[in-house]
Amino acid sequence: MADIDPKFDVRKYIKDYGELSYKRDVPKSICENYKDKLPDDLILFWREHGIGTWLSGKFQFCIPSDYSEIVNILFSGDPEIIPEKTHIIGYSAFGHLVIWNEYFQTCEINLPYLTMRIPKSDFNKFGATKFHFNAIIAGSKFSEFFLY
């Protein structure tokens, strides 16, 4: 298993918010397919925890290829957000999609409000070429969207 910087360790969210439910393992071939397309931390998370529902069913981690048609519908014809480089990695029970774009990185879509947000479009400002997966998790604002 790959080493992970403790300050970026997404496993703290599992400790804080609980294990996944209805989980299934992610095949090694899928993890390999998404290497260099998704954050290494997400691939590590898949290997250790798989995918499934979280927070009493309020959030679902998913395999991006299962939702590629939705990405095609949302971004077909967009000159900046290329569907083939855009991957849904999870969604909430309330129509909030968490998406990873290979260029823009974190992208959030709120389907009920028909809004999109790219929180960190200037991601190279600090010299980083990729965010860690915990930035995606923290960016989902669990305290606002997923109250128990």
C-alpha cells in the first residue's frame, strides 16, 4: 500500500463519519485504469474501503465509468470541460455531484439548482498539479449538506 502524507489522510473522515455501507470492492483493473486520471488518494481510498453509501445513505461513492453518460450529457459541446477527462466520483441523495476534472480538478454540480462550481480553478498558484482527495471530501461541506 502506498504511503500517504498524514495531513492528507482521508481515512480520518472514515474515523470521524463512519464506515461505508453497502460497500463493494473496486477491482484492481479499475484502479489501474484511473491512475493518473484521479487523485492517488482516491485510488488508495478505493483499495482500502471500496465504494458504497456513506453518512446513512446521504452520500454515495461511485465508479466514474458507471456515470459517464451523465458527464456526456452535462458537458457535451463545452469547449473547456472535456467529458472524457471529467469523472463523477460521488453524489449526494440531494442531487449534488462531486466530479473530478483532470484539468480543473474538483468540480461540484448541484442538479436541483442547476449550478456548477469549480472551487480552485487557479490550482497551479501554489505549485501543485493535483489536489489530494481530502480536499474533495472537505469541499463537500458535510456539516452543511449532510446533517444527521
